[in-house]
Amino acid sequence: MTTTSELKQGYYDSAPIADNRTTGWNYMRKPGSAYQAGDTYYLTSYDAVRYAQRNPEIFSSAKAFDAISAVVKLIPLAVDPPEHKRYRRILDPMLAPKMIDRIEDRLRDQVRELIDAFATTGRCDVVQDIALKFPTQAILTLFGLPLEDLQQFLDWVDALIGGAVAELAAPSEAQMTAALGLFGYLQTHIERKRANPGDDMLSDILSLSGDDAWEDSEVLGLGFLFVLAGLDTVTATIGFTMMNLAENEQLRRAIIADPDLIAPFIEESVRLELPAPLTPRITTEEVEVDGLTIPADSRVMLVLATANREPENSDHPDTIDIEDPVSHLSFGGGVHRCLGSHLARRELRLTIEEFHARITDYHIPEGFTPQVVFPGGTLHLDSLPLEFTVE
Ligand code: HEM
């Protein structure tokens, strides 16, 4: 179904997503595979989203971050091809599964320690006790930064992404203070690691030479993007995956009995409950998608959430089936596909494995309904209390 009808500004913000994503994303698909609402164009079908992802010269990511780039250039998200390729050629191998293997034991110890802290108490809050801390520990570990800096890092992140990423173009005082704190911190460690490299990703980037060598401003832009893209996304996803397991005992039992099912479960959970459901682009020229003419310089949202739930693509578009995982776009696609997807998947797997190593019988307390924070930047749960049998 395609339509060119114009809907009102704020159509997305009024979607009923907080209570029920099936209803919410169906609402977003309803007007068609490509439509305009206010000054924004939405592409909602799998094919339309893939078309935009495969044509980055028409659907620019760099332009979508023009305003923020005046403050800090988010590398490599705010860079278009062909320049973009130089960064990914260097970065992709640094975040490949083999490289994550190198830090897996340390990550496992970190999440185990977080779980041990409440394992004998019979209750926890997954968001507060695990999901807020573990992704930051993972990035500090990847970059070779001291874990003692966790709380300081969490405070900066909280101030920075308390609002939407787009707001960083016109930062509040609190955001500015946090950004300057983070910049100063990264700069100090860049200097330290240039003088004294370690066995970590930051040192690997700083040791590049010749045409591959990076300026400090590029390293800062990457560090800043990792904070914006690699923390609250994983925090949100840990909350959602544990929510799905707590709500579905049969699913939980199946995964505990056969850990090989953890991987397809993670894919299905991330397909249906994704933290970054829309990715922004700006058109560089007039383009037609599914009969809709989109002028040059238009803001286009690629709705990954609806593309993931296309009825034509599976017979269970809105439900988890670990025997039949559906391919999804929750990590994006095309040149800007998520750089941290292997790390994110590993963090999710380690959380589930270590949780189930200690706690297998758990549920959401009666009377509590998990609420997705919406509208806002990243879709996430503020809280996920669990009660469990101490084993
Ligand atoms: C479940 C967790 C995550 C989800 C759902 C997610 C989702 C995404 C999506 C949808 C994109 C594409 C953005 C676009 O096309 O505009 C993206 C890009 C990116 N992500 Fe992730 N992400 C996650 C975790 C991470 C982590 C842990 C890191 C860092 C270690 C990370 C780093 C990045 C970077 C650097 C990009 C930009 C890539 C480029 O422009 O070439 N992400 N992510």
C-alpha cells in the first residue's frame, strides 16, 4: 500500500507505542510504505527502507547530523561515502567477533559481579542493577579506560542523552558541561595512550600511521559517537530481552534447556523491541519512493521497526519464534549498519547466560507493567523489577 497523502506534524509522536508496540508500529505502517507527515517523510516497508540504505548518496546521513557536526563530528555516522569507507575499513576489523572474543572473559566477570550483588536477595531491578552499568563497563574495557571511571562516565552520559541526540546541536548548560567533561577526559587518555599504548581499541586507532592516521578530533568524534550509540541502546535492549524472558516462561525454559537458542532469541527480541526504531536521513536530490515524490533537502525517517514486522516477510511478524527468526534491520543496513552489533549481541548473550547461571525462576512483580519511555530519543524501559527464587 502506498499513499502520498499528507498527515499532520507530530504523527509519530502520537503513535501508541508506550503501551504496545504491535499497535504502535501498525499505526506507523497504516498510511502506507512511503508518506509525508508534517515536514518529515516516513519510509515504513522493508523494501523502501532498504532502498534508502542502499543509496546513501541520495539519502545522506551526514546532512542529518549537520547541526551537531558544528559541535562535534560523529564519526563515522555523520560522514557520507566515499569518505565514510576509509573509517569503516579501519574500524570494522576492530569490532569483529574475533576481537570481542579477546575481551569476553573480562565482560563476563563484570556482568557476573553485577548479578552476584543481588542474587541472594530475591529481587532486583534489571535496568538499575545491570543494564545501566554493564554497557558502559564494556565500552571502557574496549577502549582500555579505567573501570574506576564508571560512575563519572554514567553521570556524563546521563546528562548528555537525557535529551534527544538531535538536541545536542543546541545543548543545554548541563549537556555542555557533560560534553566538555567527556572531551577533556578522552583528550587526556588520547595523550596518555599515544605515549604509552595498551592492548585496546583506542591504542590501536592511535597507532595508525601514514594515510590511515587519525587526527585527535576524529578520535574524539568516534569516542563521542560510541557514547551516544553504544550505551543506552544496549541498556534498553538488556531491559527488553529480560522483560521478554520474564513474561514468557515457556520461552525461558526452552533457552535454559538449550543455550543454542539464546542467539535466535536475541535476534527475535531485538527485532521486535528495538531501541533505535527510526534512523534519519536528508535527501540530496528529488527522489521517488513507491510513488511518493520526495523533494531534495527533505528529512526522511527510515522506520526500521515497521520494516522488521512486515506481514509479507513471515507468518509471525509481531511475535517471537526462536525456531524461525526473521531477518531484521534493528542494527540498520547499508554503509552505516551498526558498527557495534557484535559487541551488543555479546553483551546480551553474557547477561542472559550469567543471569540464568544463578537465577532461573523469576517474574515481574504483580501489578507492575513495564512502560516504554515514549516519545523521546531511545526507546527503553526506565525500570524492570524482578522477583525470583533464590537458588
Ligand atoms: C542493541 C544495541 C544496538 C542497536 C540496536 C544499534 C543500532 C544501530 C543502528 C540502527 C545504526 C544505524 C544508524 C543509521 O543508519 O543511521 C547503528 C549505527 C552505529 N552503531 Fe549501533 N546499535 C547498538 C549498539 C551499538 C554499540 C554497542 C556500539 C559501539 C560499540 C554501536 C556503534 C554504532 C556506530 C559507531 C554506528 C555508526 C556506523 C556508521 O555510521 O558507519 N552501536 N547502530
